[in-house]
Amino acid sequence: MTKIHNLGFPRLGENRELKFALERYWRGDIDHATLGSIAAGLRQRHWQLQANSGLDLIPVGDFSYYDQVLDTSIMLGAIPERFGSSIGLDTYFRMARGQASDGVPFRACEMTKWFDTNYHYLVPEVTPDQQFELSGSKIFDEARELQALGYQPKPVLLGPLTWLWLAKTASGFNKLDLLDRLLPVYGEILRRLAAQGVEWVQIDEPILVLDLPYAWRNAFERAYNRLQSCPVKLLLATYFGELGEHASLTCKLPVAGLHIDLVRAPEQLTAVLDNFANHKVLSLGLIDGRNIWRTDLKAALATVATVRERFKGELWLAPSCSLLHVPVDLERETDLDPAIKPWLAFARQKLTELEILRLAIEEPAAAETELAASATAIRTRRESGLIHNPAVQAGLAKLDGTLAQRQNPFPVRQAQQRAKLKLPSYPTTTIGSFPQTPEIRKTRHEFKQGQISEADYVRRMEHTIGFCVREQENLGLDVLVHGEAERNDMVEYFGEQLDGFLFTGYGWVQSYGSRCVKPPIIYGDVSRPAPMTVRWSHYAQSLTDKPMKGMLTGPVTLLNWSFVRDDQPRSTTAYQLALAIRDEVNDLERSGIPIIQIDEAAFREGLPPRQSRWQAYLDWAVRAFRICSSGVQDSTQIHTHMCYSEFNDIIAAIAELDADVITIETSRSNMELLDAFIDFNYPNEIGPGVYDIHSPNVPTTGDMVALLKIAGERVGSDKLWVNPDCGLKTRQWEDVRGSLANMAEAAKVLRAALG
Ligand code: GLN
Ligand code: ZN
């Protein structure tokens, strides 16, 4: 008998109910009890929905008020000292966001990306003398809630090794030494769940898809040998990639079952089957938990058949990973193109697909109609004229080395750019956006709603641009920007103007806490029907003699922040995006814009979990960037901007982008993040951010001079640009004015020192 189960369900609700409840709670508009009952209502609804899809086992513990890693830290009693020892909701929100409902500020836990997803978790903190003890009762309570509804819960725990791996600790201390103190708490949790009547526990160890040091690999045997004595069955869940060299080790761990991701890593199946014993349960992740496409059920059934030839034990079917990373319900989308909608599946639809798969295995005749409908949707999508654009494909076919190569090497370009732009040393600029005032948002909103005419909209936007230009001239900045008032989001703005993109009405995905993003869907060949930014940049340039910098989002970031089509390699979609952006770059140049910045905020995010696959990604990502930046004259200056600053391990690729200028975030690390550039002897110009835009504090001229001196000593003052860490759209004009005035003054002080 084949069983179906789920690894986790989106928890905010199809209308983002939990988001709004949390925000009301934080504002003090509702109390703890009200928040609690909204949360309980959502859990029930989501369980019911999963039960209605015929799941044999329903996950519990995947619900969270903020983050499941934080929940785990609390459960283990790993609460950093500064938060005190109470484990109530106030402590929880202090750890999550630096503030509970009383408004007293705390230093929140650090937040970072969950593997290669766009979800962020709160980083656990451990000390060398860390003690653990079972705290709170969330997982037990939730299991009991579901049992009360008459269903079999499968509690989901983040495994001890993954939790420890993600934890932050003082350097010089081996956190793996804490494992022996941690395991008894896991043992206690498992025994309590068993006593409560739980049969299966899903224990997530996604680090098994990473490159692991030898000691960590060994620790898996040690840990699971110890947990073996607990009277529950453990389903060890791995996802986001391949077990690779850990396959044999993982298959032999003394657990009752193993889940593998066959969407991200179908090739691992052979190695798993080679090592897997028939007395265990094998759970196949066949439905894509990371993307929104309808599953090719025939292909999934073929995989099941392959497995069945060799594996005689109990088989479970599941999504590849938790469904946290996809929107809740496609039925909600009443405005989607009816030709495209049948190609899609959100969380709910994915569970239905699981149900059909099971039926097709157990009672093939009963599943015929459903399978036929699925096959039709898959075929229609593949053959649809909507996704294929012959002009785009002709463009791709012509891609050769020359398209990704500037006319001359950097030193030649630098000389030409210096002659043309005549900038002072330590040139000052900003990263693109200026404060998004309520008036700006209102104008965009009214235009979108059709309440104001296009002419009115353009007039108001031009007014804002004029204002930004005057402000920058008054501040004495050297390279100006138009301010990006017309954009609410750096991906959406471009996606809405490109062919091949689709936007949902309710396709929200949790990014962190109560924050959601609504990624666009790239469903077809991407092309640019008309210029996207030229009118604004051109207008801005017409107002000033200073050089105006055009602002674009790069192909890799557009790709990494969207749901991407799965019927061709990601690199192909990246090249299509690159060709579209290239046209925009060339049009900006033609319209008289001398400097063009191509933002690649998400460049690093696309790195695969395994280092052995990094180079392949970096090769095509770099190429995509170069395709869009290389169509211009040597005298046109290309900038790029990246917010994150861990460059050490990818600095060679960053250099290969060959942008004339790169601006990065460095102020909070006291320029230490420049180390990668120094060690590598990075050849082109650099703008290390001199102040943190996340804070409303106005930095002093002295602070910034000091930072620039450090930077100058490290990379050479002739290469330096002077700019903030990132865009200013979240700030207020008052602090922006003060900060930029001091920044411009800092540049003057340094120029004077040069003599
Ligand atoms: N140009 C964008 C801005 O200034 C860059 C934003 C980003 O890198 N996240 O807002
Ligand atoms: Zn940035």
C-alpha cells in the first residue's frame, strides 16, 4: 500500500491572515488570546484541507508564529542570555524582531537565508558552556490538537545536526562538541511524543545535501544510533539537493524511513536504491515544493515504477520539500490567463496531485481521467505558442563569445571614461532609489487603479525626478540618479514590462516573519517589447549637466527572485533575460546616458548547495551579466551593485563580471568585507558603502572619512567611489539629506588631503 504525506504547509493563510494578526498583535490592537485563536483556526483549516486531500500522515509543528528554526531553539532551551530565561511569547518576539509588545528594544537574533530559498530563518546562538533543556510544549500541543480532530499527526522536528550546523558560536569553539548535550533533549521529545500516541516523527536534516566535514558526517551515525532507542519511528527528511557522497551513510542510518528530493536531484535515486534496505520506508519527493508548475504525473509514475523494480519495502509519496515555498491556492487566482492557469499548481493543487498519484498506483483504472487531464495540461504547455517566441530563439541561437565581451579591457575603458566623465577623485554617488514618500506611492496607486491619466502620472513622476535632481545638485553629488519613484519593486517593475512574465493576485510566499513576497512567474520566452526606463532617465539627464546614472535590475536577480520555467535550463532563461536587458542598456546609451548600473542583489543566492556545482552556475550567471553589459561603447561606464557582501569564495566570478565599478555593502563591517577584493587584487573600481542605510542615524563626516581612509589603504584611493551601502527608498528625506551632505563633505576632505 502506497502512502502519501506532506512535509509542511504554508502557515500564513491564503489571505495572509497570520501576517495581519501578528502585525495587529505587535501594534497592541489584539491580545495574546486573540492571536492564539486566529493561529489555531489557521492550523485547523490547513490540517482539514490536507486531510481532505487524503493524506495518510499530516505534518504538525510546521506552523510557526515567526520561524521554525527559532521554534526549535526555544524548544531546546537555547535562549541567548540577553533575553532572560522566560519562554513566553514576548521572549519569542524579542528574539525574532528585537521587540515584544512592550516596545523595549533588544538585539534580535541574526536572520539569514534558509539554504538556497528566499525564506529567512533566525540563526541559533550557542556558547561553549551551552546547556539544553526541553522548554515549552508547542510540538506536543499541536500534535494533540490534530489528534483531537481524529487524525494521525506526524510531528516535524528540525534535526539536531542541522540545528547545530546553523547555529552561530564564538570562533575557536567546535560546536559539534555540544551534540552530546543536545541529544538527550531530542530523546525526551521523542519519548513524550510516543507517549502521546505518535507513531511517526519527521526529522529534517537538510544539511545532508551539503558538503560536510568528516566529523559532521560521523556525527550522524553517533546521533541516530542514540535516538534509535526512542519508541517512535523516525522519517529522516532530506531536501533541496542530492545526498551525493553521503548516500550510503544516510541510507544505513538506523531510522525507520528516509525522504529524498527527486525534483532537485533525480540522479540520486540510483545511489539510494543501491544502499536502501527493504524493511525501511522510502519517501519519494516527486512534486516540486519549490516551484509552481503542474507535475508531469506520467513521468512521476515512471519514477515510481523504476523504484519498484528494485525496492520492495513500503513506499511513500510526497512533495520534494515543505510547501512553505509556494503559494497556497491557485483557485484564488481568478484573473490569471485561462490558457496558462491549468499549467500551474500551488500547495493545494500539489496535494491533489499526490492523491492522483496514489490512486494511479493503487487503482489505475480509477485514475485514468485525472491522468489524462494532467497529460493534456503538460502537452498543451509544451506546445503552446504562448511560451515560444521565434524571435527570442533566433536571438539566442546567435549568442556567441563576442556578445559577452566589452570592446576593450578595463584599463582602456577606464581612460576613455575618465576623459569623458571628468569626475573628481573620490566620486560621490548613490545606489539608485530615493525616499518613497506617501505622495509617490499614492501616485503609482492611482495610476494603477486608472484614477489618473497617463499624462498626469508622467507629470507627477517628472516632478519627483526634478526634485531628486535638484536635491542631489544642492548636495554636490557627482553622479546623479533619477530616484526610482516609478518602481515599487526592482523585479516587478521590469517583469511587468517584459513579455514572458506573469503576475498573480495572491501568490504570496513567506520571506520572514510576517513578511511575504509575491514572486512573478516566468512562463515563456522573455523579450522586451519596448524601452522600460529610458523615458525617466532621459528626462532626468535633461535637467542637469552632471552625469546621470541609468538603473536596471540584472538578469540573474530577475531570475533568482521569480518562479522560473522548468522546461528549459535556468541558464537559457537567464540568457533571454540578459538579451532583453541588453537592449535596454543599449537604448539608455543611445539616449545619452553615460553611466548604467545593473543591480545584481541576488547574484549569490543562486549558488547551489554543493560547491562542486558552483562553477557551472557562476559560469552562466557571469555570462548572462556580461551579455547585458557588453553592448556599449568603451566610454560608457557600467556599474553593478550587490547588497550582500560575502565575496570571499566567489570573488573571481565577481571580477569576471568586468563591471567598471562595483558598489557593495561594507560600512557595518568597518570595511573588513573588502578583504576579498584586496586578497584577489581586484582590478576595477569599487564603491564600498560608507554608511548603513538600514539605520535612521545620520553618520558624521569624520566616521566616513575614517572608513574611506581604511578603504583607500586597502584597495587604493584612485579606485574608490563614495556611496551609501544600498538604495535609500526606505528612508526619510531629512536623514537622507543630512547623511549625503556629510558624505559629500567626506569626499571633499579626502580630495583636499590628496592636494
Ligand atoms: N537600485 C536599487 C535601489 O537603490 C538597488 C536595491 C538593491 O540592491 N536591493 O533601491
Ligand atoms: Zn543593495
